[in-house]
Amino acid sequence: MRTAVVIGTGLIGTSAALALVARGVTVHLIDHDPERARTAAALGAGTDDPLQGPVDLAIIAVPPAHTATALADAMRAKIARGYLDVASVKGGPRRELRALGLDLSAYIGTHPMSGKERSGPLAATAELFEGRPWVLTPTPETDTEVLNLALELVALCGAVPVVMDADAHDRAVALVSHTPQLVSSMVAARLREADETAVRLCGQGIRDVTRIAASDPRMWVEILSANPGPVADVLAGIAADLDETVRALRSLDSSDEAKREDGVASIEDVLRRGNAGRSRVPGKHGAAPTAYEIVAVLISDQPGELARIFADAGRTAVNVEDVRIEHATGQQAGLVQLMVEPSAAPVLAAALRERGWSIRQ
């Protein structure tokens, strides 16, 4: 691939453009808002000059509600040898294109499983897709050259290709992406009218659960509008669990011992099913999840402190598998949680103590 056009210069489109430009591809940028295209061009994502002829690949990176229309316009104008979209739903756009009577041999639906809470070109990075799954949904009519162009795009962006059926993809993202967004927003909404004293008690758990609730509501309305059925199906299952959990919690308040025991059993059941589901989430580098030991280090909020703790940890020859920072409420301090193999935890803790760090149990 030597040339490409990106139609839609938001987070995903601009990030893909940045990755392609970094690898020597000439990228043209088009957006319904010329200012966004100019911003992306100023960031080094390509040029917003008009196309002078067909390019190798057209990447449609517009909201799902507009994906089929943008694809149809591009395909009718014959601006590229191959066409793909990066919308977060796949079945709908393909059905719309087929209903319009377009030749789908030059098209493949794709979805990079990567993003941020922030949107727009200023949030884009060339590294956004590195190591992340990028779903491809070819059909028997997909031209081999178009599939190869899509695979080349995925490789140039540093992502990992995953081939799926379009409708199976939509059911999957309803479970692992779209429903979590709604649940996160619902939990965060409880904080809106909460007493200030309660909000000040927020710890890492509530921050983890509500992180994605900061996403753009308008963008998510468009995404959910394109995949309402599968999301509603998942939410119906969660609603059934919620109803049962509410009933079980009410039972714990009962004076009837049998009802309390039944409530305990129901609560334990949902928690254990949660354990089982969580254990299926892929771990580091997509491997099976690993149980790490946490070495929690008290750290002050001052310049250079993080660099110093990582340098001291590096001197122990212990590999830090993951890291998390939990900020203390009302204090200029926090806990850095260094996650390591269980056998390495005592070694790291002892070495950090020797270097003056305060280790919390």
C-alpha cells in the first residue's frame, strides 16, 4: 500500500492516518468539517489537499449511522481500489450497502478494538492500535486483493487481525464493549446527586468502574443506535441478575433464617459467576490471566518520584508485570501498586525497603 484516503478525521481515522504516514504511506484526509481535516493534517496525519486520482485504500471512519452513506459515495466515485470501514458495528452497514445495489467485492468491514474516553483528532496517536485486536469481517464475495489491503493496514498499525462473521462481531461487542459503557454510565449517574461526603470516599474501585463513563454521549448514542438488539439482549440478562440480587439483599434483612440463608446463597452465586467470567478475560499479551502479587508502595506526589521508584524496582531484576496508582483522598500522596510474579514479591519488597520506600501490606 502506497496511498490511502481517510474519510472522517476523528480519533480512529486520525490515529490510523498517523500510523500509515509513519510507515511511508501517502494519506489524504477528508472530513465533513474541513477544520477537523486541517487539524489532523497539522498533526502530521497526511494532507487535506483534494484527491488527484484513485488511491490504494479508502478508510471510512465516520459514525455508524453515516458509514453506509459515506461508503456508497466513495465507491460510486471510484476513489480507491479497496474500501473498508472502522465502525463499531458490522452487520448493519453491509446490509445497507447491499440494499443500495453496490458491488461488495471491493469492500470489507473492519473494527479496531481500541479507543479512548476522548474523541477528535487531537486525541489521536499513531500507537493507538498497537497490540490490539482488529476485527475483519470478509465474506465469500470479498476480493482477495481487498482482504490483503485490509491485512496490510492492520499490520502497519501494529494491530492483531481477528477474522469474524459480521453478526457474531456485533453480538460480541454488545457484550464486551457496548453494554459495559452503559453499565459504567449507570453507576456513574448514581454519583450525580450523591452527598459530597459520599463522593469524597471514592476509591480505586469506583474509578475503575466509571472510567469509561467519561466518554462522549453523542458518539455512544450513535453506536448504540446501530446495535440496539444485541445490547438489549445482554442488558436483559443483567436485569434478571439485578432483580434476583435485589431480592436476595432484601432477604438478608428478613427475620426468617431460611430467607437469609437463601439470600446469602443467591449473592454468593452471582459473585462466583462473576469470578468465573472475570477469569476468562485475557491477561497480559492476550495470554491466559495470571494471578500477580501486589507490592504496594507509598509515594508522594512530587516530580521524579515515579521515575525513582521504577528505577529502584529495575535494579532488583524483578519484572514488573503491571502497575496501578491509587491516589489518597485529601493528601498529596498515593499508593503505587507494582504487580509481579508471587515468588518475586518478597524480593522486590525487601529491596525497595532497603532503598527507603514505605511498603504497605
